[in-house]
Amino acid sequence: MAIPRFGEVWNAPSGSVLPGGMLCLIVSSDDYNRIRRQFIIVEVVSDPLSGDAIICDLGAVGVALTGAPFTVGPGWFTGAEEPIAILDEGTASRAADQIRAILGP
């Protein structure tokens, strides 16, 4: 299995009690992931949500729910061999910047 990296969208088999797992975008840096042995992720959904959700459009991949980041260990990706998508640097950075803006300095 490849190690999840910043800007990649992975299916996390352990990320949901529902069959099929959860799609998630890795928003933490590769150094953070390596040193901490964990990942900061946000869920990716196929349809934009209405209401007060803070989102980042990822194009054909879906929408990242950037208002609700959380941290997971590598076990979340057990069973997934590779990312399902790799975002361009600009899109991945825009999602990470939204999270930093929410969390503050």
C-alpha cells in the first residue's frame, strides 16, 4: 500500500459503518504525516451540501467538507492500495487554506 499524501483523495474502508467506506482528502503535509504517523483529513462527498457547510469544490472528484477536519491513524486506510484521485497543487492548497482560516493562527 502507498502512504497517503497531501492532496490525495482516498477511500478509507474503516471511515464509515456503511459499506464502501468514506472518501477523504488528505490536508496535512507529508512531513506532518510522517512525523506524527497520522493524517488530517476532511470528508469528500459527491454532491454539494446546502445550508451552512463550509466546502471546497474539487471539480469532478466532488466537494471537500473543509469545515470539519479530523485526525486519523494509518489504520483507516487499511485495504486501500492507492488514492482514487490526486488533486492539482492549487486545489489541494485552497482546501488546506480554508481549514487554516477556520482554525486561526
